[in-house]
Amino acid sequence: MMLNAGLVLILSFLGFLIAGIPIGICIAASSAVTILLALPVDIAIFTTAQKMVSSLDSFTLLAVPFFILSGVLMNNGGIALRLVNFAKLFSGKIPGSLAHTNIVGNMMFGAISGSAIAASTSIGGVMVPMGVKEGYSRPFSASANIASAPTGMLIPPTTAFILYALASGGTSISALFAGGLIAGCLWGAGCMLVAYLVAKSRHYTTRLDLRDRSVRAIIVQALPSLALIAIIIGGIVFGIFTAVEASAISVLYTMFLTILIYRTIDFKAFIGSLIKAIETTGVIMLLLAASSAMSFAMSITGLPATLSAMILGVSNNPVIILLIITAMLLVIGCFMDIGPAILIFTPILLPITSAIGVDPVHFGIIMVFNLCIGTITPPVGTGLFIGAGIAKEKVENLLLPLLPFYLVILVTLLLITYVPSITMFLPRAMGL
């Protein structure tokens, strides 16, 4: 019975997904069908609804809509251009300086907005045409933009780690943020290394004309935006306020910045930002509720225990097990958005990694890093297709220029997977 229910859960989910049904409905529907096999109709319906509602009854979840609203306001408030100008200060005469500016800009704006897509469109929309104008090849400029866009989903504040903390049963958000900061910076540094080597071999040089006065003006204009990162990360990591309090502070600070200081958002734009944030929050909450129903269905079918036994049966070597899990997550990330993937697979994979002695914080960083790669890889990667659209380039023309970026990102993934101290030293140093 348990085996049949497990097969029904998997096959019905894949069937609904292939049929083009929205993933939130796929998760809920396949879960309901599976629970009906194990429980009477009235109990199954009541229990499923109860699980879905109770999963949203969490104080920590308040951080999600606040961080989303803060990101939308930042995206609509003209922050990107100020950060682009600030990022230029770090590139100077370095070969491929405009590509480096794009990468650093994506890291900063992605961290502020919490969205790889927002970073890719806002920063890349400015930098890719600028690079082409300076003689860079369009595929190279687009590849640097696409490859570095996901860094914002690792550098805090980011909802991905909040979702993982919930799905894992209460892993420290502060520790995840501290470790994610290191992982995101390593990803960005790897992209800059590739951009440097490619630009040097092709003689892509750009002399940025920045005089003393313009440098001071750029720093003054960008500092208020950058201060948000310092306030949020510093406040959470050093225990000044919780993640929920930080999310509310980020909204107030962003409103102050975009409405009163920069004056880039009026009342109409503010209402539009609220509506966008509400829509995005609704989608995430539906996914969270549906995923809780699937977790309940999986617990009934014994699927996590079965999968755990299968993987642990292959080998008891932590190196092999982590390699298997990494390969699984890379494939999952290619076909599924990061939010649903975290909510569905964390309850399955976390017990396996815990059994081989992997810290839950370390595994959370590994998981998010893996799934971020999927956002820029075929066949479904939204970051890849949106980045190609921004650059006005065909996706097939970008795959070869992206290969060295993919290689460096994968090497970075293996480093943080098998050398835990790289990302764990900061959380441990801070006692998190």
C-alpha cells in the first residue's frame, strides 16, 4: 500500500506538471490524490486542509512579504543605475571592466532586491548594451550578466534561506545568511575571474572616466542604498533584531529612500509596488501551503525513509552520498523553481545529510547554491531565457560563452560542499 501510494504521488505530480497545470496546483492535487489512498475521504480532506492552513501559521513567515515588498520598491525606485555607477569604481583599467561592473552590480542589487531576475534585467539592461557599444561581443556581455545574476539569491537578505529554515524545522536564519554571504561572494568572484581571463585574451579594455568630483558624487548617491545591506545583514547576524524585524525595517528604510530621498516613487507607483508584492507573496504562500500537504502525503507513504534507505544503501561514504545529492539537486533545479524545490525536497534530503554528519546550515547553503545554478541552465532556467531576452541574443548562441562560467560555478559548488569551513567559519565565528 505504501509503495503504491508513493508511486501515485510521484506519477500524478509529474502528470499534472507535464499537462501544464501551475505547480502549486500540481503539488496540492497530487498530495490530495495520494492521501485519499491512505485515509477515508472526509478525514483526508479535513487533514489536508488543516495541514495547509497550519503551515502558514508561522511568525517567521512575516519576513517573506516584507522582504518582497522591499525588493519591489528597490527595483522600481531607480536604485540599479546608482549601484552600476558605484560598481564602476571597482573596475578601473581591469580588462573587461564593464563585465566586472555588471557582475558586482548584480551582486549588490540582487542582494537588495532578493531577485536574480530583477538584477539581471535592471543591471544587465544597462550594462550589456554599454559593453556592446565598447566593442565587447554581445554573447560575452550577456553571459557575464546571466552567470552572476543568481548571486542575489545567496547574498542576504533572501527568501530562499527563510523557506529552507521553515522546511528544515527551524535552522538558524542568521547562520544561513552569514554562510550564504560567503557563498554568494565566492560565486561572484568566480564569475569575475572568468570575465577577466576572457577579456584579457580578447583585449577588451575600457577606460572609465571618473574624476574626483564624480567619484564623490557616485559614492554619496550609492551609500544610502548600500547601507540597507549593512543594516539588514549586520542587524540579523549580530542579533540586534530578528529576520522578521529586519524585513519590516527594510521596508521602512526603502520607503524612506525611494519616496523621500531619491523621490523616484510617487503614490501611484507605491500602490503598484504593493499590488506586485501581494501577488508574489500569494504565489509563495500557496506553494508553501501545498508543499506542507505534500510533506504530509510523503510521511504517510514513507517516501523519505525509502529514498533515504536507497541512497544510504548505495554507499556509506559521505563523499559519495553528497555527490549523489548534488547531482540530484542540479537536475531538480533544471526543471523546478527554487521555492517549490526547497519546500518539497528539504524534508526528504535533510535526514540523509544529517545521518552522515552534515550540519543543517551547511546543507542549506549547498541546497540553495545547487538550485540557483538551475535558474541559469536549460531547459527551464528562467534566468537564462530572460537574460538572453535582455541582451537580444538567441539562447543557443550563449551556451558556449557560458561554459567557462558554468565550470567555475561548479568548482565553487564542490569547494563549499566538501570544505565546510569555507562557508561555516563566519557563522561559527559569530556563535550562530
